Amino acid sequence: MSQQKHRPDAPSRRSFLTGSTALVAAATGLVGGAARADHHELGRGHGVTNDGVKLSFIEKGKGQPLVLVPGWSQTAAMFKYQIDELSKQYRVIALDMRGHGDSAKPTHGYRIARLAHDLHDFLVGMDLKDIVLGGHSMGASVIWSYWEQFDGARVSKLVLIDQAATVTVQPGWTDADKAETGAVFEPKALFDTCAALAGPDGEKTTAGLVNGLFFTKQFPQDQLAWVLAENLKMPRAHAAKLLADHCIQDWRDVIPRISVPTLVVGGEASFFPPDSQLWIGRQISGSQVTIFGADEGGSHFMFLENPAFFNEVVAQFIG
């Protein structure tokens, strides 16, 4: 594991399968845009999972695929700076998971394992190979579940952005255990938060998380309002159910099995302590860890607060 603590020197027209054809194709995976006039034109596509859920994605650029999975309640648009800049070198694809963003909002499937299967459907349906797969927060958990279920198929490199190996404290843990794993929730606090999200004050609870937990104080207010609006595209009851499932998972037995080059990114000002990201880096042979300083926009959303540095780190890692 190598650690990098500070800054280094440093809609196109498309056709989709619809109607009866889409139903047939859904049985084998997700159907994406079949024709692209120009990969450098920003485009939004849709496809269908094997259980009939329509997913939305944003795509720009050409070359090696860089597939980005957002965090809990977040959207593909959160990666706007990566889509704009990294698409100059790579084919950048950001995915709205089920229930999120512009994707369909079914009443079922709000579990990490199902989202990982959706990701598998997407990669197969788009016939993506030699992928750099990146996930932010819960998106990293989706990747870990994907690795467990599909053994990292089609993936050549991983980018794991500020996600703890487990989010909820287990009985008998010491303070050292909590710091190592990055767990931030006591069980009661987790389920109280989920109940608040699903209740009449769900939007207010979400605003409290966005405004008080996710970003540094330097992040602009108008951008906070935009992030909140993106979060609220997901129905709060679905968000609550997914948060509960996400936060009780423990990926410590999966992470050491990762066998591709991996970049782990954390932040000194994130609610996940940097030690938790260093721990993940130690479990993955040959990994690289970059911790954004508090003065470098090193919040949970460092890729929004300091996109130039983040993009530079990712591009150097992909090579």
C-alpha cells in the first residue's frame, strides 16, 4: 500500500430497445444506448434490469470505461466535474441506481445485494470490459457486494471513495475497533435516523445530513441546495430502507479478497475517520491511498469540493 497525503505536482442521438424487444432483452441484462453519434457529446441513456427496473445513466467521452456509482440517496449528476474533465481521457459513465436520480422508483429492491446485481446487469448489458469501477460512499459497498457475487468480473481497477468497511458499531467493540472500521452509528441511532427519514420530517432530516455532515463549511450554499434537491429525487421511505440495509453490512471479509489495483480516497474532514481508509488500503495488496487534507476540501464529498485535485489523483492512478 502506498499513501499519498497531499496534492501531487502536478445528448448524442442514441437508439434503445423498447416494447416487446426490451422485455426479451431484460431477461439477459440491462439494455443501453445502441448508437452514439459522438462519444464526446454528453448523453443520458436508459436500460432495464433483469427484474424490469429502468435505470438512467450519463455518458461522455471515449476510451477505457470509467464507471461511477454514487452514494446513498445521491445521483449520477454528483459526478458532474468528473464527467466533464475525465471524459477528455476516458469513457465516463455515471449510473443512477434504482430509486435514485432519474431512474425508476420501484417499491422493491432497496438492498445492497440487489443494487450490485443491477450494476452487473448494467455492465453486461452495455458490454463494458476492462473497466475502472469507482464508487462513492454506499457506491463502494455496492462494489464490494458486486465483488462478492461476481468475483470482480469485467473490472481492471477500483476507486473506492470514502466508505467505511462497516458503518454500525457492533456489541463489544473497543474504541480502536471503531476507529479501524470507521463505524459511525450506534444501532439505536441508525434506526432512529431511518425512522425519521421515512416519517413526515424526512426532508428535514435529509437537509440536516446534507447541511451539517457531508461538506466543509467552505462549500457554497447554492451548491448545498443543489445537492439536497438531488437527494430528494429518491422517495424518503425508499431511502430509509436502503440506509438501514447499507449500514448494517460488514465488508471486512470481502475487502482483502480484492485482487485488482485499487485507489482508496478519504478526507481528514470526513465523518469517516482517515484511519478507516488506511485500514482498507492495508487489506488490498498494492493499493494506493490518498487522504485529502481538511484545507483541500477533504470532506465526504471531496470530488465536489476539490474536483481538480480529485480528477488529477484518479487520472494518475488509471495511468
